[in-house]
Amino acid sequence: MTTYGLSSTGFLARRAADFRQIMRDYYDAATGLVNDWSDDTFLGNITANASIRLGELSEGLQAVYDAFNRNGATGAQLDDIGGLIGVFRNEATYSLATVTLSGTAGTVIPSSNVVEGGGDDGRARWKTLTDATIGGGGTVDVQVQAEEAGSIHADIGDIDKIVTPVSGWDSVTNAAESTDGQDRETDDEYKLRQSEGGSIYGSGNSNSLLANLSALDYVAAALVIDNDEPTQQVIGGVTVPPNSSTSIIWPNSLTDAQKDEVAETIYMQLPQGIKANGADVTRTVTKRDGLSKSISFSWASQLGCTTDVTVELEPGYVLTDVDTPIEEANEALFALLTVGESIQDLDLQGQIASVAGLKRATVTFNIGAGAVTSAEPDFNEILNLTSTTVHL
């Protein structure tokens, strides 16, 4: 017998058909008659319509109940669950780039001036973050931030148009790729991080430190390497001093305030007697007793990786039917990689197995040492997809 309502096994809502049968059974019992419940009768019609409305309400109640479970929650409901355990959704962050402004020496370009280039359509807009004065050599470098949050990318030379002109400022370009922001965390990504969120409440171990660093909304990826040996060790290509911990952070474009917060997070999570080691950033944290402690950490570096996919198609399909979904699947895989994380050919093969028209695919990666089926960065590197080639 099916049990509806709240029980030891959870909540099960009645369906429209259940309500219709209940109403008709009650009416038959109350009248003592065998009533005609055909659709063309008044009784049949009114109970059928009422049951549909009750079924809709019941489905809504089931959805509300399901939303109390992380696996059944979405959107704002999932945010509420995260708030209960102190794991908040990572909002979108902004891409940054360094541009070179050229023109007449002494020309001042105020902050918030707008330049254009890059992005999906080549028309992404960026604003200068500080005032800049063109130097005696006719150029000045200044950092710009994308106007829209999310993963907006500019290749070398993409940012080449002045939107808000200033007299004496002639041109703009970028000599390096942008440091891309991140899109708002998806429900699936957020659920995974919530499931790991218990580590946030711990302390004194690398898991809790990594969880707390990853919870910072401007940290796109991080890795913590521990060396509890009394001698220096090389771990995943990273030299780690004795009895120390190395935190590796991406991206490498944090503000001073953000660097301070990273250092504070490391200090709060490291056990006593373990040194916070790092090669790139050193900040001073003031302890509760008023004394200061030096905290260091390292930046991750991007390791360019190309992907080559050789496909065999089902009869009647052509390459253009499959190349775009394969490229998009590969981009999505790389976007989820963290510092030091490798990617296997089977990862992409699994993602594209359902692409219509694809019979089979062979995947290889190239990170400078020839074609390989597994792209494996050092622990202080993060893989950066530079291109995907799909061919027969």
C-alpha cells in the first residue's frame, strides 16, 4: 500500500488521479449510491477538474519538500541551503588585462575610460582602473577591467579600439592575454562544493585550508601542498621546504586587500609550527596577541594545452555537425580544472559520447612535449586550453 504524506521514509505527495478517486469514493460512501462518474456528467466533470487543481498544489508542495534536499534544490533554494552551512555561491568575477596606451607625452587618461576588443563577438568593453599619464616614450601601461562580469577573454592585440577618446591619446593595444574572470557558479558546481563544505569548519589541516581558500569568491582555483618531513621535498614539481605548507592561488591578479584576506585565511587554518611557504606573495598578519606573522603563498602559472580530436562519423553526417559541440564540451572540461589537475583523453571522450553523428573519437593533447593522452601539469600550474582541433 502506498503511504502518502510525511513519514519515516520522507514525503510523497498525492497525484491528481489519487485526489479524483478519493473524492469519488467519499461521495459514493456518503450517498450510498453507485454514481455515474462519466466525463460528460456534472459529478464526473467537477471532480476531474478539482482533482487537477489539487494535483498542481500537491506537486508544488512536493517541489518545496524536495528543495530541502541539496540534490533536489536549484537557484535561490540551493543558495538558502548553502547559507545554512556557511558555503555561499561564488558570484561572477571580472576579467582583467593590461593595456598599453600610446599618444602624446603628458596626456592624462582618467580612470573609467573605455576601450574595446576581445570577448565572444570581439566587442567586449573594458574600463581603465586608474588614471594614467603617457610618458616620455609615448606610451603608458594601465590595468583595465571588463565591464561585464564573467569569463571574458582577450587574446594578444584584441583590445585595440578607443571608445571614450581623450585628446592626445592615439591608440591602445594589449601585449598579453587577459586574466579571465569566472562565470557565476552553476547549481551543479555549487552542489559539489556544498558537499565538501564540512571541511570549511575544520582547521589545522590542508583540506580545511583548501576549502576556505576555495570559498573566497575571487579565487578561481587553489592547491595546498604539505611537507611534514624534516627535509626539503620536491612534490609535483614544486620545491617545498621542511615542515611547511605551500598554498598556490589562481588567478595572479588579486588586489592588495584580497592578498591580505588570502594570507589571513592561511594563517587561521594552518596548525601551529607549520610555516606558510610561497614564492610570490608575502603579507604580514597581526595575531590576536598583537604580534605579527609573515605569511607567504605562490601564484599558479598557466600551462597552454591544445586538444586534437580525430572523429569517425555516422553515415549521413558531416564534420560541421559535430565540431562545435565537441569544442564546447572541451572548453567546459578545462574550465572546471583546478591548480595541478590533469585531464585525460577519456574525460573528453565521455563528455562527447552522446554528440549526434559521432561514431567514435580519438583524443590527444599537446603541452609542448608532443601528443599525449593525458595532460599533466606540475602542482603550481593550471591547464589553459589554447585551441581545439576537430578533424576526420
